Amino acid sequence: MPIALNRTVQPLIKPGRRQFCATALGAWLCSPVAGQVAGQAASLADIPAGNSSSNRPSFTPLLAREWPVHGDPAGFLVSEKFDGVRALWDGQSLRFRSGRLISAPAWFIARLPAQPLDGELWLGRGRFEVLSGLVRRQPLDDAGWQALQYQVFELPAAGGSFAERAATLPSLCAQVGWPALQAVAQQAVASRAALQQRLDEVVAGGGEGLVLHQADAPQASGRSPWLWKHKPLHDAEAQVLAHLPGQGRYAGQLGALRVRADTGKLLAIGTGFSDADRQQPPAIGQRITFTYRGLTAGGVPRFASYLRTAPAE
């Protein structure tokens, strides 16, 4: 079973081998780091902090890659992937991943610490659509924000390894003393089988998947080899190019969407729509999120299925 990591993890470098050892629940946990990552973390240039009206964040978030098939979780810390809205707190303002300001209530902003945070605004499993509408609604839905949590998984301005940064989060949130501010629980898993078991548990409970962050990773930004997302289905975004007419029971309604994925690949998506979606489909030019299972030899997503419209950020 995974062991919750609740104390400082210190990297230990030895010739020809990399390890990290952690004190967890009163026992020492040691896991070998799986392989040497070639090169350094890919990162984006630091973006200077602007005033509150700027659409650019004061720091660039770390973005996850898709966990490789048969990937080895040794040396990684694992947490649930919350189906929320990414929120970056720079000590003064709360922003979407794109850098656009989030219009949070003043009382919510006042409860956040001075230290920069990275995490997800979250209402609970399976409530992304409600959450997405809530955080963008004008005027503000104060009662809705009262039910929201800020699940924090990173300290963007802190140094040290990710395990060291993650280990300080529970005490930081406890000092704030606000139930809405939660430190995301991080665990080490010993094998691929244990990782799959954890994924199955989360998905069975209505969760989206897992996140794996290399325990000895330095602070980084952009898409890097330190952070991975692990879900039973992959997802991606695309732009709607055309509405294809339905046939049979869908005559007079949407049959499929012709879309261009962010990779540039063209495809038609004909499943995953509700009856309401088929009667009022996403507009041409709108961005959507779809799921898929692997890629063809030509790089086109296989078994693509509509999931939802992508939030405008």
C-alpha cells in the first residue's frame, strides 16, 4: 500500500545511483529514482510580475505530460489529479493558468497567505462544469465560492526538491487555519502494480486520474520531464471547424464535429454528445475538450469522444 509522505524528503546522491529517502509515518521509506532524465527541465522564460490588470502571470506554471505506457513510478510522488480549475496565487492576485485574473471574492483573497501557491480550485469529483461556471460568473456567486476549496500542490517561489517543498505545505495550510485551503496529499508507490491500483481506486471513486511529480525535481516551469498526468483516457483540445449533419435518429441534428486538434491533426468526433449537445452544438470556432485512446500511425487520436467545451481563459 502507498505510504503517505508527511516529512521532509532529502535527496541523496551516490555514484552511479540516485536515491531518495523519506521519513514517513515514523518509518524510513527508500525508493530508487527510475533512470536518469536526459537533459535539463524544459522551461519557459520567467515573466516579470505586472500590476493587477495585467493578463500575464508573475510566474509560469509547470505543465504535465502524459504518463508513458509501462512507466516506472519509482522516485515519484503521486497525488490525485483534481478535475478543477488551475489557479496561481502570486501573493497579491489569483490567476488562471493563462494569466488572466480570477475574480474571486475579497474575503477569499484575504485568507490566502503571502507566499505564492499553485493548485486547483475544486468543488469535488465530477463537478468541473459547475466549478468552471462558478469561477467565471459575473456578478460573483458568493455562496458558491463558500463551498469551493483551493487544493495546493506547489510552492512556486520556494527552493529545494519537490519533496521538500511538498513536505512544507501541510504546515503552511495548518498555520492559515482555513478549511478551504488544503495541501494535496503526496504518496510514494513502490511498483507499477501499486500505481495501477491507486489509479483504479481514484477512478472508481469518481476521480479523474493521478499526477506524478519526480521527488527530487527542482523548481521548473513549462512542460518538463518532472511532472506527468496518468489517466485511463487521454484528453486534448481542438477547435471546431464544421458541423456534420446527423442521419437516422440524429437527422436534423448534429452528427459529428469536424475539428482541428492542437497538434494540427484533423478528425471528426461523433460520440460523447448529449441530446442537448446535438441540438445546440459548440459553435464553429469554439474550442472543445475531447478524450481518446492512443494515436494512429499518422498521429490522429483514436476513438475520439466529445467531453465538454473548453473554458475560455
